[in-house]
Amino acid sequence: MARRNPPESMQHHLRQRLNEYAHDRWPQLDSVQVRYRAGFAYLDGVLPGGQVQPLCRLRFTGVLHTWGFAIYLASRDGYQDNTLPSGLPVGSPEEALDCACGLYLNDPTAWLTPPTN
């Protein structure tokens, strides 16, 4: 059974949400491109000059705010399921973007989770 992509309205919302977030948190990126295929959202960062950096893959779980996470591995030119800094294999799209950008934009502070009270 083929995995289904999120509804078109959800796809649009995710693109907008990630680009707004990246604008504030990741000024090194001109934009975030999001492609959908077989229930996955593929996130690419667009760098100044137009270079495209694959970042990660999100697995649609049916919920807008919770997605499965796979990091892009340049050494394998592919994606590998992974855990987020929270220790969970699922999380928000922003957590996934932070994790991938921390690696590919060389900013490990992205992996620090703020303390909870």
C-alpha cells in the first residue's frame, strides 16, 4: 500500500511555516524547498548563490505537528532514519530543520534543547 502525501492545504502550510521559521533562525539560508513524494516531505536548504543542500526527510504521520525524521547523509547520497536531539524519532518540522541545519550549517547549538521547568 502506497503512502499518501498530506492534503494540499497541509503541504502549503508546512512550506510556509518552515520558510518563516528558517528566515528567523537560519539566516544563512535563502529559503527552504519542500518536495513531497509517497508520504514523505524532503527538505532542501537553498543557500546564497542558489546552491541546494539536501537536509532531511520528514515522514507524514497524519498529524501536522508531528513528523518522522531521517537525516540526509551526503556520504551515502540518501536518507537514514534518525532521532532528534530530544531522543525521539518524531517531532516538529522545526526540530527536524534545526537538527539538519545544525549539521550542514555547522551550528551545534541547534541541538541543545532548552530546559523545561
